[in-house]
Amino acid sequence: MTRTHTPLLALTMGDPAGCGPAITAAAWEKLQADPALTFYVIGAPALYAARVPVRKIASPAESRDIFPDALPVLALADVPDVQPGQPDADAAPAIIRSIALATSHALEGMADGIVTNPINKALLYSAGFSYPGHTEYVAHLCTNPNEPAPQPVMMLVGGGLRVALATIHIPLMKVGKALTVSGLVELGQIVNRALKQDFGLDAPRIAFSGLNPHAGEEGTIGAEEQAIINPAAHALRLSGVDMSDARPGDTVFAEALSGAYDAVIAMTHDQGLIPVKTLDFWGGVNVTLGLPVVRTSPDHGTAYDAAAAGTTRADSLIAALRLAASMTLARTNAA
């Protein structure tokens, strides 16, 4: 039986000098009357008070009654005064603590999921931040000492596509060596589970893209498809996953849009992001699969220039909040 529940989402502050404060306020204005979700932000009330009505909360549960009338803010005390577009390293500890608190709230059941505003990783290194990015830090926070660490997977959702990435921020010349049969099998299993658990699909259909032009043309334009990608697809099919062999990168996304596949696993960062951003530049969402908590984020960075100019757009954050709410409901109904 489908359960009715209004998801409560924890929204991180992100970099206070970036777009986070403006898009958070704009998202609340757009969603305050939406019965499908409630969110609260963990940050400094002053970041939002000039834009929208704000009310401090002492616990996440208070947000439900407050949300229609004011933006609920779980206050952080040590956020320095910053100017939009002028990042300040003194804000780094508060930025990190906002992420940690949101994640702990989700793990402890006080929030149904988390949505993260953009950060500048380089700014955080001065405060001892030692993770490659947001995703790895959230995965670390979710690690149970008695269990294997979760394997986070980046998926972009937008323009009618769901695209997971086999490799992310590595040079193209290193991609071939980074791909392994076992790695792709694990990735396919994570994506398959997430499509069932988080997107409510009973029998997901997934496609691997090829790495080489025309998916290698049977090895005449590269060996990775025959040596790595197709053997991984075969192993996944044997385990019950509906996975295609490598499909040409120039056609697989059109095939997915036509309904042939529910998700595509792209071999490289740009191969996967180009179609999503072309189809929905402003509204794409970054989703982290493979975690015990729901986590989404806008598919853009801190946008310091737009923050300084007052030209930020909240489309991607709004989409991230709505998708996180949908995913939490799917998990509830799958339980």
C-alpha cells in the first residue's frame, strides 16, 4: 500500500558567499505552499532574513508548522558576515558543520533526506577538509564502522534522462585504465538498486554507453567495449539486471528519451553531462546513489559572479528539493 507522508528535508547552507542564500530564499518562496514537501536550512538566519520571513528552530520537527509562513532555519552561530561573491575562508568550519548536521539528521531519522547547496572545496581545505568533494564527505559521514563503506555513485537527472557516471573528474587519457569489469558490475548493481528503491521502478532497464566511437565497432575502434564493458554487462544480466551491452554514445541518450532505457551509465563525465545539460541546463539535479540517506544537490557550483550580480536562478535547487522528496517517498513505500 502506498503511504502518504510529507517529506522533511534538511538543506545545507553551502558557501554563504555563493548562490546558496539567494536560491534558498527563492526556493522557499516557490515551495512554501507546496504540500508535497517541507525543508529547513542549516545556516545563519541573517543570510535569508533580508529576502524572506525567517524563523529560528531548535529541532527539525518544528519546521512542519513553520514552513508555510517562514523559512525555518537551524541557526549556526559562527558564520562570518560575508558579501555575495566574496568567499571567506573563515566560513569554512560552519560550511562543513552544516553538511555534517544535515547528514546526521537524516541518519537519525530527524530528516527524510538532505539537499546540499554548492560549496567551494578549495575554500574548505584551510579548515582541514580532506575529501575530494561533497559526495565523498557525505559518504564518509554515512559509514558504519561495522560495515563496508558505502560506494557513492553520481547520477544526473534532467531533461527526461537519468545518467550515472562510471568515471568523473579524471583526464580522458586515463579513463580506459580506470574502467574494470568488477567496477562496472558494482556500479550497475548500485544503479539498479537505486532505480528500484529511489525511483520506484520494478524492473529497471539500463544501458551502458560505449567509450569509443560507435561503441568500438567490434573492436576495430578500441578494445574497451569487448574487453571490459560488454563482459560487465553479461555478468550483470546473469545476476538479474536488465543491462545492455555498450551502446554508441551518439545514440544511446536518444534511445533512453524514446523509452528504451530508464537510465544510462556513461563512461566519462562529459559524455554523460552534455546531454543532460543540453536538454535542461537550468534544472538538472545531481543525485548521489548508493548511500543510506537520500542526497541531491543543484547541478551547478557556487556561482560567485551571479551571487554578486544578483542574477542567481533557483531552478536546479527547486528541482533537487522536489526530486529528494520524491525519492524519500519511494524509499518509504519500498520499505
